[in-house]
Amino acid sequence: GAAGMIAYVVDTEGGDRFNTLFSGDSTGWKIPFIMVPFRDGELLRQLVTQRGHGVKLGISGPILPPSNKFDNMVSFSSSGPTYDGRIKPDLVAPGDSIYSARVLTDVEAASNDTCQKVDMDGSSMATPIAAGAFALLRQYFTNGFYPSGEKKTVDSFEPSAALLKAVMINGAQALQGFESDGMPIEPPPSPKQGWGRIDLAASVPLPSSLNLEVSAQKTPTNLIVLDDVDDKIVESNERGLCVDVDGSVEDLRATLVWTDPPGSMLSGGNLVNDLDLKLYFEDGEQLWPLSWNPGDLHFNFNTDIYNNVERVIWSKPDVGRYWIDVNASSVVEAQSFALVVTGQVTQVEHKMTKIECFAAPSSRQKDDSGAAWFAASCVG
């Protein structure tokens, strides 16, 4: 018999994405069980379905309060999704207990005081943080910091809006704390935190002279971008990047963003062009999306037809060669897009298709110990 179980409650009518059973609820269960957020439950179910016998699931806890206040979700933060099912917000930024400039009093001005501040809360605090981060990110490309992480004028270029959004979402960090009511925060992408908290230091390689206090797991060793503004993708076409993963300390992250053309007033918010992001290992196995049951209509996040953003985070990736695929699932008109990849990765040049990428397999072998690692935010 079962030694324990993991349960998640499917509630397609209510707005809460985390439901739980309380001590007064009658279940008849005689074995230990825990409740997990809906997103985690769906991922675990699909992971077991895909990998089958031998999957090892690890549970750790309890979750302690985070050391940083910005890892919690404040009560006044707006939440989604939109009425047509799109993930909103896209990103979150700190907006609680933020010090802002304050107007000087007459006495302070008379004494030549030039700096006073006030502790404030609200979206008016979070918005400037997000806007400033995007301004700095744009300057990162226009000043030529990509791809080396050091300023080189010869490398400067004008990034597309899709690329800026892709880089920021790719490096966004999941909130580690709690909702204002003490409940766990559903992992991204979610109606509360979107794709996560803005984190520039986890989004792009930065000059070593900055000496930032960022863990090795979050600092990207390399950033690879594909900003196809002119070379657009058409119906049933495929593009992608061939990369070698040289270490497993960092997550392998890939994010696809495109600026969808304006839709019809009668479309109900549907995408005009639908692109899909897929991840393959050198043995030909499709790692993402996970396998799924076509008859399962409960939040089938592996077939995203609503959002113009798709992201995969593959934790502890096996060393070897990967193909990150952009597929034109349904394209009415030629579509430009941006693809971003970070991790301990190196781009394999002149490999334009999955077949070419895997034509000369890497000599490094995949770990078949049966342990399957994944990130709860690896949802497209």
C-alpha cells in the first residue's frame, strides 16, 4: 500500500489557486498526506506520468519566513488572471516599505537640507523600480555589455521590446514567502506574482568589478539571445538555439516572447499568432512540455494558447547538448520573436535545426539514475 500521499484540490470556479483541507474535514485517509498548491500538483502529476516507475520525489520543510520582506506578497497587490485567461501581472517588484524622496519643509529648506525621505507603500513604489530596471536593461544592450558582460561599444545594438521582456521574465525569481493571509504563494506563473520578482542580477551577466552578493545558482554564467526582428517565423516553421550545457549548478532557463499583432474586437482576446517553446536533450527526448492527457481540460498549461510568453526552467540539467525549439503552431502573419537562454551554456554555432544540433552527439552521457529534477516554475 501507499506510505503517504500528496494532494491538490482542483477548483476551476474559485479564484484561489491554493486550497487546503483542514483538521475538521472528513477524508477517511489513514496515511500521512500533505497539501500542495495546484500548480505544483499538476507538475508532479505530469512528471510522474511522463517518467513513470523510478521517479524520486523529495519533500522538505517546513517553510520558514524569508529573510527579505520583498519575498512576501502584500495584501494590496493586484492579481490576475485576465478575463480571457492570460497570466497577469507579468512581473512583480517590491512596493512595501519603500523609502522615497520627501518634500522639504520650510525649516529644512532654510537650513540647506537637500535630502529627506519617507517610508511609503503601493504600486507607486513598485512601478518606478520596474521602470528603472527596464531602462537599465535597455542600456545594457545599447552600451554593448552583451554578450561579454563588459562594456564594448562594438557590441551595442537596439533591443526589441520583446527581447527586454524576455530577458526580465527569464531571470525573474519566484517569491519564497507567503500571502498576506499566511498561505503559501503559488509558484510562477501565477495570478498573484506572474512570472516572479524582477531581478536584474539574475537576468544578465554583469561586470566582475561590481562584486555583487548574488548566489552562484542565480548568477547567469552566460546569456544567449535571439532577437529576430527582421527574420520572422511563418506557419509550421521552426527556429531555435543549439546549446551545450557545461554544468548543473545553474538552472537551464529559456524564455520566448513575441509582440502579437492586434486582434479582432470579436476575438475574445485570442492570440493572432501562437508560438510554442520546447526543450530537447541530445538523446532526442522532449523534456518540455511534459507529457499530458488530451482529455484533461483542467488548466492544461502545456498547450498555452492564451499568452505571448512561454518559459521553461530545468533544474540541475544534465551536462550535454540541448535544442531549444521555437515552433510556429499557428501563425496568421509572419511573426518576429525574442528567445533568451541563460545558464552554464555555450551556443553551438551553425546548427539551425534540431537534426543538425544532434547530428554529432556529445560524448557526455545523461544521468539515468531515475531521479527527475524540475522547477515548479517551468511552465510555458
